[in-house]
Amino acid sequence: MRESDLFLPVKEFLLEEMGCTDVYAELLNIDVVAVCGPCDIAVEMKTSLNFKVIEQAYDNLHNAQYSWIAVPKPKNISHMAQRIIRQHGLGLMTYSERTGRMHIEVPARYNRLAQKRKYGGKRLRDYARDFHRNNIGGVKGGEGETEYSNTIKNIREFLRMRSFQGKWFTVDEILEHCETHYANPKPSVIATLQAHWNRDWCESIIIDRKRHFRWKEQ
């Protein structure tokens, strides 16, 4: 199985078995984040149970009240792995090809010490955007929609629809209409729109000592 093949069974488990109201994928480098009342649930998916995925799930305890590992059901689970998972309050769910569903091997414990420092004092859910609902968890880097790709999509659409009759726009005008993920958006947008990988659709010019941008006709 691929990691992405686990996503739908994990999503069904979170919604139907755990009563979660929202499920997001590829959020802040976490495969799956779900919202269940006041709790944020993090799930890391892997094609096999190994120490890398255990470490990832352990790191998620900084911000998640429940942290799970999801893998295809192995022939056996080592006692060492189970002991580490239980010791840190992690949960382990496995996918059964026979039933087509996820099954709990080790239940996750409530993590009352979940801290908010790691991501600027916000909860995981505070970083979710609409496109995170449509992502598929476990996809390879670059295949799913990201904060950056969503920003570029918004700017592309704005310039494509508004750059009629050769109209140019300052970055301030762009930011009035396009939400971005950048902490310091003005210099970041200027830099990325001038990057060589965006030159096939965006062109720029200096007008009255200000950088302007417009849609580049294909």
C-alpha cells in the first residue's frame, strides 16, 4: 500500500468512530489533523511501523491532544514498539484489507500537556484552510496543494482576470484582493513573483519607482 491509500480509511475512522467534525490533510507537515470538540487529533501514516513514524507522532504531542500512528496491519507488532507507543501515550491504528477499515491496536491517551508554543501560540486547527479539506494525506511532496501553491493560485487568478488592456498592479493592490500565507507578505510576494519559475505567467516592470505586475499573455 501507499501512504495515500490509508487516508480514506483513516478519515472514515476519525469521522465515524471518533466523531470528529473536520478532517484536514497535509497540514503543517502532519499527514492528517482532525477536530473533535476542543481536541486536535494528529495522525501520521506510514506503510510500515518504524521508529521514524513513532518519532513523528511523538513530536505531534507538542500540539495535539491525541496523537496516532496509522499503518497497514503487520504480521506482528514488536513488544518494544508497543512499549514505546504506550509509554508516550500514542495511539496505533492498523488497516485490515479483510475488513477495509482501521482497527485500534493501542488506544491514544489524552495529552493534557499539549503546548501551543511550537506554532506561534495557535492550535493546529487555526492553520487549516479550505484546501486542506480537499487534500489527500500521505501524498508525495509537490503532489498536494500547499500554502504556497494556494497563494500562487489566488494571485494567478487575480492577475488573469484583472490584467485586461495591459493593466499593471502594485503588490499593495494584489494583497488587497489576495490572501497569502506569508508572515511578511509584501517583500515575499514581490520576490516570488519575480522568481524564474513564475515568469511564464507573470511579468513585472518599474513604474514611478514601484514594482508592478500583470498577467503575461501565453
